[in-house]
Amino acid sequence: MRHVPLRANPLWMRVLLLLLLSSMLFARPLWAQAAPTPAPGPTGTIAGRVVEAVSEAPIAGATVRVLAQEAVVQSDAAGRFVLRGVRVGIVTIEVRRLGYAPVTKGDIAVSPAKPAEVAITLRPIDVQLDAVTVRPDAFPAQMPASTPVSTQSYDAEEVRRQPGAQEDVLRAISIAPGVGVTSAARNDLVVRGGAPFENLFVIDNVEVPNINHFGSQGSTGGPISLINIRFIESASLSAGGFGARYGDRASSATTLTLREGNRARVAGELNIAATQVGAVLEGPLGSNASFFVNVRQSYLDLLFTAIGLSFIPSYTDATAKLVWRPTSRDAVSFLTIAARGTVTFTHDTDSARVDNSQVLAPAQDQYFSGLTWKRLLGRGVATTTLGRTWTRFVTAQRDSLLVPVFESRSTEGETSLRSDLAWVFGKGLELETGTIFKYASALAYDATLAGFARRDATGTPRPLRVDTSFTALRNGSYVQAAWQATPRLRLSGGLRGDWYGFLDDAVRVAPRASASLQLDARTTATLSTGRYWQAPSYIWLVGDAGNAARLRPFRADQAVAGITRLVGRDLKVQVEVYGKRYADYPARRFRPQAGLSPCGFDDVTTDIPFGLEPLESTGTGEAHGAELFLQKKLGATRWYGQLSASVNRTRFRGLDGTRATGAFDTPLLANGVVGWRLNARCEVATRVRGASGLPFTPFVASGALAGTLDFVRYNRERLPAFFAADVRLDRRFLFGRTQLIAFVDLQNITNRENVGAPQWNPRTRTAELNTSVGLLPTIGLNWEF
């Protein structure tokens, strides 16, 4: 979806913003700031479970207390606990158990309307170790074997309240080190120079191709996520060096865990956000189960119509999750998320038809589901997940006479069966092993692309007409172990094998290894290296009759080294350097200067869309860089934040062998978030993002090929630097046993119109800069009852 400049804000919006800001900042507090001395006021409940980090066995007798309050309780035999009488607001809890490293968990939003559900994991330690190793910290000193060195994790509140994120989980985690975005209008993640299609997304143990409305086929990004941010329990992004558990992606792995519904009582929420309205219902099902359901509907169609735009997007999504714990050793969960997105046009004027002729309409119906059974064993846990993903794409673009330039109807459906086993042998040895089978039983493509939008290297039109279907079977299996060789040295190694039945039974092996050395009580050095294989996207296989034979899995060899320093209990400082080398990368025959690096397509006349062209696996590339990351968790102090800065370079070679700037090369990248809790009901935060402009290929300015990209000058020019600053204010109000959370999110407060890739104007036959929205104020309300 392209940006729409917003030149001025209506007077009523300015007045409403001033009134809301005044009420948030100057109204009398409804309750006092949390303090060691108990104070009267509304209270709520925190409920959750305490489990062992690797085996997930429940931990009984763990002491759970709320910092700066008197609420304290111990976990029962099932690891469950319930803290009652907790003062409403954002609180931090501390969890201790003899023989385990204590932890603190902050950013827990306590509401009078419903219990806050949390999950706590503890790692066993040698009780004879020095006392400094058992102080409670916001950052765990050790992680499971599958956790890579370049991983950043975020709690639910950290994701929800981030300024400028539009309550989109992908926009929220895009401030992690080494991560950039393609434009302010999209959430495509560019991780350490890799294309968006190189990113893996795992939702409750189900690998999902794309978690966005209006998502890019064959890639992973889009304008807005279909995951309701209120259901996020935790989110983590591994920017490289991830373990053997995950594969078939070359750059990163993002895991999203959705929370369970509360088990105390039926509760609900109504919310209005920047682009949609929604309703949530959750609660217990008997004594051993819980549920939550959610439905959201966008009002983009109303906004776009009011602004006077001729293209009208609209979307709907629904989420449901059930969790059943029939015994103390078993847990069964079912998750399903369904979504529909459409784009319609009005063609009432010549100007509207010309504007619409440059817009791709990506209508989509999609769902993904997962049925998971976890079984606790003697010293481990076995997890089995049956998953299903399905998407129907109906994509079209027409010229100003409403003649089709591109039409595509396709379906991609895949069923997966995954089984994993984690086991603790004692004496510091942990083992993980597992396998996943994927069967794509419904791959059908019916596409037509006009010749002038699909030219070969000589400029000759090569129209496409394809109507085909096929199936695909693949498997990935792995084993990895972590060993605490000495009190200071932790080693991890793994081996993954992938078989691609739809690529001539190709077999690829990926070794991976890492080491972590504790230099002192608060400083750790890490090193990780490994090979990562990825198969071509299914749609690429039908872009030319020879693609299925020419394409094969491509690889990225990665090495990451870093040092992490914990300062106090809630501040982490991390420095990492990395290097990646690509081989067998998909190269473009019609564009011999370029590798294939698609993301979002707003206009198919600009470039050949979705990899529907002749390709072959002969490209190479490299990326390297250095990153600085500081993260301050919300704890004893009232402020929190994080800062990331990186220097990066990315280069690729296409069929002609010329070393060219990568499509997502960003030499300088910096992100920062700082927040301040003014009191128990009000907080303010700001986010600042800056980056070197992305490279782009200029247009041919004259002649028969005018308006087409000049690949002789592939990525020779660069956009101006990107900069955006956002501010968000949150305020909580109480009405009896209900709570209203209101926020104002001022996006791009400097009113800077960042420049995107130029767009060809068919009227003037010139290239024009594509600018983004200036200042964009939004208001959100969330009523919990």
C-alpha cells in the first residue's frame, strides 16, 4: 500500500488532541504512585505459572512477590500462583526458588477488570556458586540451547505501548539492532541486509509464511500485521546465528507467543485504534481450560473515502485460542487466526483512473491454525504441533482504460506436522531434537502479465500466461546440544538436515555452533557460526517454464561475535559484529545485474512482480556490519528505553558478475525509544528512527523504454536519509471495576515527508519523488471490563 501525504489536520482533530492531552497530563491522579508503604486504592490480580526453562516442568514452592508492595505468594504443585490485592498499574515481580537463578519480570499491567496472566521460567544453578550469580535480573544469565546470541526479547507491554508502531507487533520489534524497514508505510523487516523473504515467523510453534494483511506474495512483509497486539505474551527476534531448531530461512527468526485467556472469570475488552475497532472476550472453560476470542474490523475505507482517495482498502480478522490442561503433565492448545482484505477503486474521473492505474490491488483471504500437545516427561518435554496455513491471493492492476495489465488468482495451502523433544541430562548437559514435515497440497497459480511490464534484458516484451498447480513435500530434522563445560564456559552445537522433495529431492546439511564465555560476573563474550539454507518461494517456480529445474536452495554462511555487559539489574549493553556470505542466490535472467530482492509491489509497471520471470541459482552476495545495543527494562526506576545503532554494508552479484549495492543496503541505522512513567496511571514515550537512504534504480528518461527502470544503473542512486520521531502518551482511567486506557500517538512529529522510491508519472513522462505522510496524530481507546 502506498503512502498518502497528509498536508493539514482538521481543526476538530487539533482541538480534540489538545483536550485529551490536557486531561492526560494535568488531571488529578486517580491513584497514587506505587510506594513501599501500602496506600488505599483499586487492586487487581496477577496469575501465572512458574516452570523450568528447558523441561518446562512446574516448579512448586517458588516465592513470587510484587516489588514495592506487600503482595507475596508461593507457587503450588502445578507451578501456578495467584497474587491478589495488587495495586493497579504497571508493576514488577520477583521470583525466587532455591536451586534456581532468581528473576525479575517487569511491565506487568495490573487491571481491576481482569487478572494479568504471566509465564515465568527459571533455570537451575549450582547453589555453591558465588552470590553475584544469583541476584535477580531482568535479563537471564543463561538461555536454552536453541537461543542464539543475536536475540532480543520483548514483553507484552513493551510491544503494546511503543510510539509510532500503530499497535503492529512487527513495527514494534523493528527497532531491534540490525533491523531496518523498507518504508514507513510497511513493516517489511530488513535484517542485516537480507531481503524480507529471508525472515521466518513462528506463531505458537506454527511456521507462518506471512502474518500481514495485504501481504506480499512470496515474501513476508505488508502494511499491517493481522496479530492483535493485546494477545502477545512475548516476542523475540533473532537477527542471526539462531540454532538448528529453525531452518529454511537465511536471515532471521521471529517467534511470537500468544498468551492464554485468564482462568479466573469471563472478561472482555473493546478497543479503537488508529485503523480498526475490535472486541475481545476471554475467560475460563471449566476448571482446567481457558479461551480468548477477538474480532477486528478496519475503518480505513471510511477514512480513505473521507480524504477523497480513489482506492479504498478494508480488512477484517478474527483470533481464537483455547488451552486445556487435563493433567499436571499435559497441555493442549488450539489457535486459529483468519483474515480478509480487499481493495476497491472508484473510477469516476479521468484523474482517478490514471492514479488507479499505478496501484496494485492485493485482495487476500487467509488463515492459519495450530493444534499443539505438550507432554512433560521425567526430565524433559515433548511438543507436537499440527499446523495449517492457507492463503488465496486475488491480485490485479489495470491501466487508465481499465484494461488488465496484471491479473493473478492463486492459492497456497500447506499442512505441517512438527515434533520436538527437549531433555536435561544433568551436569550441565541439555539436548534438543525434532523434525517437521510440510506438505503443500494446494498450490495453484493463474496469472497474466502484459508484455510491456515484463521485458527481457534487451527491452523486448515477454508477456506471461500461466495456469498451473502442483504439490510440494519437504522435511527438516535437527539435533543440538548445550553443555556447561565449566562454570564460565557454555558450548552449543547442532546439525540440521533439510530435504526438498519438490526440488529434485535436494538434500542440504547445516552445521551450527556457538560458545558463551563469562568474563566476569556481569560480562559475557559470545561467538556463533553456522550455515542456513532456504528454498525458493513457491510462486517463483511458475515465473518461467525452466525455473523449477534451474532453482535450488540458496545458502547463507554466518558468523557473529559479541560482548554483553549487564549494568545493575535492568540495563544491558551489547556490541556485536557479524558477517554473511550468500551462494546459489536467485539471479534474474531479464535483469542480469540484479539478484531477486522483492518486497512490496505498489505498481507492477515499475518492475516484474513476485518473481514471475526467468530465474537461476547463480547469484552471490555478502553482508557485514557492527551493532551497538542498549536496553533498559522498566524496574525500580520510572524510565525505560533502548538504543540501537549499526553500520552495515551489503553487496550482491547477479548473472553478469558485477558487484552491485544490495537492494537493502543501509550503511547507517539507528533507533531509539525512551519512556517515562509519570505516575501509576500515566506515561509518555518517544521513538526516534534514522537511517541512510536505500539505494534505487533510476528510470529510463527518454525513448521507447521511457518509464522503465534503467538496470544499467542498477542501485546506482540513493534516497535521502530517513528520519522520523514519534511521541505517545498513555493514560488509565477507572470506572468501578472497569478500566479505560486512552492514548495519543503523534507519528512523525517533525512533519518530515520522507522520500520513497521515485514513481513514473505517465502524464508528464517524468520521474517524481514519492513522499510519505507528514504529521499523523492518532487516538486509541481500550475499555477493559
